[in-house]
Amino acid sequence: MGNFLCAIFLLYLSQKQGSSAVTPVFVQKGKDVLLNNNMTADVPENFFTLQWKFNANLVLVTYLPDKEPKVSPVYTGRIETDVKKYSVKVKNVQKADSGVYTITVTGTARTQILAEYDVRVQGPVSPVELSVDSVSSSSDSCNLTVTCRTQDSNISSTFTCDNQTCSQEGGERSEVTTSGASLHVYLLNDSIICNHSNQVSWTKVIKMTENVCLQHADPDKQGNNIIVLVVVAFITVFVIAILTVVLTLVNRHRKRRKYERENADNTIYATPQVEDITRGLNQRPTDDSSGLSPTSTYSLVGPHTGPEGTTERGRTLPESVYAEVQRARS
């Protein structure tokens, strides 16, 4: 009887051949996951049935030759099928959808596994916090201890920095949280990085070692730094003020030069017409008495030629008399 059962079991294993490798698939909660049949060429044309199963017992989809795929009522509205490739897409996956998905084909002689997927549904990781626990600094070095913390886990590490480089005591620190995510704290160049991640999401916080050491430096060094900053700020303000004054003076000078040029261009000086006056004086009178010249010429008329001191009707005659002579027009 025992030999008979062993023979049946070996026969079953010989019939159930195909891919034995299980492919891990990580998907974020609420997203969709596509499961492909990577062995489409191995599907015989005259197969009986082709099925997608969840955890080996729950049938998701059944493909029959020349018929539409039949979706399990449990997954109605959550499954998309592809008749040509025999793939399925499971939509809006939740934690309960984590498990092994298998596609098998049954022919005339055997049942063959075409593909298997170990689907793991994960939620997004929680935020992470990086806090500075202690700092001790001197003129040439700075030692600091930090803690990388999440909701359910934390990890601490110590760093030493000088004027040129920083180092992490014991190297990178990491830990697996209770939710299965990874928590890392490490040094990258001059930055301390706290990273919380899983296969579908990640979050991190970064602190510059230079800033941390400067904030916790000794009071004398901080005072010197403040003095230097004040001096630099004063010099900057002074230079800006000088430049402002110079630019203002240059602008005013340019405006004044422009104003003077415009006034000079707009000034018109009257020039006497000497030629016209001279020509009028040099014209000789003509016999034409049809009109009078517009120019009046005054001529000196001599005194009366009578006896000196005589009077006319009891009046003394003037020594000279100016008479206006009308010049004829040319």
C-alpha cells in the first residue's frame, strides 16, 4: 500500500513540471500589480484550461480555448485580463493580497506551472527624524552624536570632523524596523543622512556637519564669527553707498549737459540786415515822383542869410534848422 502511494506521488510530480522559481514582487498598498505569463510560447494550442491561482487554492481567472476568461466572483471589478498574453492585473491591492500567485496550464498529458510570483504589499514608510544629541568642538575639530528615529525604531551614531574631512565611528549604521523597513544613518561627503525605506517608498533627512558644529561652537569662536560678519556687512553697505552717490552725481552731470545742449540748440540770435539799410542809403533819387521812399533822410539847412542878429517880426532866428527831405522812391 505504501509503495502504491509513493508511486502515485512521484507520478503527480512528474506531471506537474515547469518553472519552479518564485519571483518576488513588491507593490505599494493601494496600487495595481501586473502579473505576466513569461512562458506564453509554452501554452499548447489544444490546452484544456489555464488558470491563475492565489496561494494555490483560490482561483482568480480561468482561461478556456476560444472563450472569454472567467473571473472569480471574489475578484469581480478588481481583475483585468489579457487573452493573448494570459496576464492579469490586480487593482487596488491591500495587505491581504500578499501571497503567491501561480499560473498553470493543463494539457492532454500534464499540468505545467508557467510562472509564480510572491507578491508583497507594503505601505509607505513613516516620516523620519534626525536629532543632534551632543556636540563638543575645539579650534580644529568637532565631535557630534546624532539619533535617527522613526515611529517604532531608532539608531544613533557619532561623527568626528576637522577642517577638511568628517568620519563616522564604526561606519554606516543600519537596522530593520518592526514593520520590516530599513533604517540607515550614514555620512555622505559633509552631510549626515538619516534614511527610512522599504521596497516601495523612502524618506530621509539631511543635516550639514558644518552647520551643526557652527551652531554649537564655543562662545569665543562664535563671537569672532559674529564680528567678522558685522565687519563684512559694514563694508558691503559702505561700498553700496559710495556707488550710489557716484551714480547719482554722474546722472545729474549727464542731465545738466543734456539741458545745456538743448538750450543752446533752441537759442536764435537776430542778425541786422545791414545790406538792406546800406542799399537804401545809396539809392539815388529819381525823377519819378509817383511815390515816396519809406526811408526818411534828415538834411542840415543853413541859417538865414540876412544880417546877423536881425529878427523876423521881433523873433531871433535860429542859427541852424533841420528840415526833413523826402527821398523819392527808386
